[in-house]
Amino acid sequence: VMEKNIKFPVIDLSKLNGEERDQTMALIDDACQNWGFFELLNHGIPYDLMDNIERMTKEHYKKFMEQKFKEMLRSKGLDTLETEVEDIDWESTFFLHHLPQTNLYDIPNMSDEYRTAMKDFGKRLENLAEELLDLLCENLGLEKGYLKKVFRGTKGPTFGTKVSNYPPCPNPEMIKGLRAHTDAGGLILLFQDDKVSGLQLLKDGDWVDVPPLKHSIVINLGDQLEVITNGKYKSVMHRVMTQKEGNRMSIASFYNPGSDAEISPAQSLVDKESEYPSFVFDDYMKLYSGVKFQPKEPRFEAMKNAAVTTDVNPVATVETF
Ligand code: OGA
Ligand code: NI
């Protein structure tokens, strides 16, 4: 495991502006093909903005969320963990929507300063996501703007942020911070705690840590990019482990297609016939919300038959990107 951590792809995005551009593009391509994940430094988002976001997110949790989390534990009987719990995640979250419409002003208990910083952070992450999509296009031989255009649909992309804290857990063997899954959408940009670890991805059958790295943004690819790239890039299973000590902050932003975006493998990446389905993104999300913690392959299979998609397990949906 140690050796694999060392190889985890860390990419200095500022090198795109110099003579190491080609190597940097190749690193990104390799990470997309073989990891589904990479970590960015010098990504252009000011480090002092990230420091402020971190400080305020931690304060907000202490002030407004921690008590609620403890009440949730009591109400769900999780204050003693004697047997493995497989249907609940050990996390405290709230959701910010940026696009197509913001809910930033409807969220209770956020200070003006926190709201303003989150708005700024969201806009910068949105720009970074779009910049990255164009880098992916370049690596894939797709015309500039191709992915952005696919994601746009008629209403523009969906962009949101899940603000999470993973509190310390007395018995980490019994429950996950977040159960293993692949992300449904497009590109995910994660600002994770620089001290408390926990995020792991599945690589060649082993769980590998995504190492905390101060001021980095962790990128991973969702199911839609796997479909559009016809499997050249893959969405990768990941999970969050609970820890005995420390509270792990994680701010995950999801740059996803708009609800009516039509998703299909890019023609230039398909040889004969694609193994992947074509569908409207919202139909995929309806399916995903009930089967998020199951493997993606049956989802892709189910989407091949459009008739199946409307009535698969109408499970009560949790909010999910
Ligand atoms: C997610 C996710 C990881 C984390 O919300 O989909 O994988 O570290 N989060 O919070
Ligand atoms: Ni995820």
C-alpha cells in the first residue's frame, strides 16, 4: 500500500504554462486512464480563500452541526456500535447548489462571510472544472468545448457542493464514513482535510489512500465521463473510512450535466459499436439515487433499455449529486 501511495498522481497545474506542458498533459491523461483520480496543486484557486473556507466550515460544524450529528446517532441507535452497520454513513453534510440555481441564500446558519466565501469558491471551482474538461478534450482528441457542450443541455450544467464532516468514530471497523460508490456525474473537485485522512479508492483490487495534501484539490471522474469517453476513462470506486481521532472536513463539488443533457459515447472514440448506453442525464440520476452503493455496470446495462429506467426500484431518494 505504501508504494502505491507514493505513486498517487499529484499534478502541478502551473506547469501547463511552461516547457513541461506536454509531460503535464500526459500525467493527466495517465491519471484519467489508470486512476480515475488525481490531486492538483497550483490550480489557481487562492490558498488563502481555501484557508478561510476551511476555518469557517469547521466553525460552522462545531456551532450548528455537531449537536445534530450526535442526536442522529442516538436516534438511529448508533451510539454503541456492536455489529457492522451497512446502511448508514458516518457523516454530517449539507448541500449547496450553484447551478442552474443557487440555494446559498436559503441555507440557515451561514454567516455573510461564509456565504460570500462559498460563492467565490464555487465560482472558481466551476471555472477550474471547465478548464479541466477542455484539458480532457485535448487529451482525448475531442474538439475544444466538446465536453462542456454535452454537459450544457438546454439549461446549462448542474453544479453543487456537498459540505461534509466525518466526525471521530469510537469503532471504525463497524461503519464507513461513506460507503463505496462511483460518482454518477461528470467531474468532482474535492477540498479535503489536510490532516485527517480517510478517502480511499479501489485500484487493481486494493484500497489505496488519497493522501491529504495541504491546499490541493482532488479530482475524480464520474460515470458520465466513462460513458462519453466510451470507457477510455473510468469512474473509480471510492469510500471514506472512519477514524478514531480527528474530524475530517471534506468539501466535494460536483460538475455534472444538466438534467436534459443527452449523454452518449463520443463518436470519434467508438470503433464499431459501443458497449455503453445513450440516455438523458436525469434518467440516469433517477436510477442512481436508488442504487448508488452498487456497482456501476448494472446501471449502464439498465440504461441500455430506456423502458427499464422509469420504474427501477422507486426507493426514497437521498439528496445526491
Ligand atoms: C462523495 C464522496 C468523498 C469525501 O461525496 O461522493 O465520495 O471525501 N466524498 O467526502
Ligand atoms: Ni464520491
